Amino acid sequence: MAYPDIDPVFLRLGPLEFRWYGLMYIIGFIAAYFIISAGAKRRGLPLSREDVADYLFTGALGVILGGRTGYILFYNLAFYLANPLKVFAIWEGGMSFHGGLAGAILATLWYTRKKKVAFFAVADLCAMAGPIGLGLGRIGNFINGELYGRATDVPWGVVFPGGGGVPRHPSQLYEALLEGVVLFTILWLVMRKNPPYGVLSWLFLAFYGLFRFFVEFFREPDMQLGFVVERFSMGQLLSLPMVIVGAVMVWWSYRHAHGGRKV
């Protein structure tokens, strides 16, 4: 199956180029704004729309700083030690989801302490918004022809530019489906049951880790790392603790909620 000829730039205005990948993130942040605003109103949280916008800016900064730091530490430390100025060349790529998640958590901790709001009251709303951004981001990866999967002979294998001329798993679409559509559906169904605070956050952690661990079996490992332990990638090693911790904390949250929401 040939890679669809999709121009990564959807609009050109003189010297300016607007890319699908960036548009996906913009849509993701807009969706997050409305989800968090509606959730804050529903839960009676003292957060205005301006507060939510400020929080999203803080969270985005945390994601960028954390994502960059995580990529440097986990995926390419030797390169950046040899080329320290490249640390700031974010436009060249190099972000880690796991680092970005850590940055988002720290940003949320800081913001909720500042606003005197329960951490999980806000984190649960972010968990609901997260799959939308993740799914759209993976579609952006597919349009860019990056982060493709391993060579395969399945009928839906895609020959990506730069992929060696062989069919490969469209692992970006696998992730868009699992980390986006399926994960959002799971969280939405649980949300309707009025779970204790924290459950949605821990479910997000557990299921993202599970889906990422699974898809990594089809995704091409990072060139500079390859397989880290036996046939397991760095992404799998970072995701496995998420599954364990998330599952344990979901159990703990229900165990200590005594049938009601606890802040």
C-alpha cells in the first residue's frame, strides 16, 4: 500500500507555512479548554474560563519542558552531552511523551496549589481531554510520515517515505485508535458512573501505558537506541510502570472512597 500523498503543509501564505501537525495540537488544546471548562463548572470548581486558559498555558509549558527533558535523558543523552546547544533546537524534533506527562503533572501540582483546588479534581478533567490530543497528534505523525512501524507483510502495510521502500505497520494509526478513540471511550464510560476523584487519572495512566506497551511491538524502535532490554524498547520500559502503578491506584482509590467522591 502506497503512502497517501498528503502535503504536511495545509496552508501557505507567502513565507508562512501552516502544518497539519501543528493544527492537530491546536485542535487538541481547544478541545481541552472546553472539556476542562465544562468539567470545572459541573464539579463546582472555583475556576473561571480565564483560569482554565491560564492553566492550559501552564500545562503546555510543562509538557514542552518535560517532553524535551525526557527525550534528552531517556532517548539521546550522549548526543546532547556532545552538542549542548542542540538542547534548545526543539524545531528539529525530539520530545518524549513520558517526560511530557511528568511535566504536565508538575504543572498541575503547581497550579492547583496556587488556586487551592484539589489536584485530582483538575487532573481527572485533564485525563478526559488527553486522549483527544494524543489521537490527533498521532494522526499528525502519520501525515508527516514519521514514527512509523516495523516492516511487515500485512495487507495494510504502508510504504513510508524514508522507510526503506518496504511496507511498514502504520503504527501511528494504531496509537491514534487505542490512545485516542478507545482510551477516551473507556474514560467517558467510567466518568458516567461518577467515580471517586483520582480514578480517571489513574485509569488514563494504566490504559495509556498498556496501549503504548502493546503498540511498541509494531513500532520501529528509535534508531539511536534500538531495543534496550532483549526485544523491549525504551517506550515499553517506561510504559510498564504506568500500567502497574495506575492499576494499583485505581483499586486503592475505590477501596478508600467508601462509595463516594473524595477530594
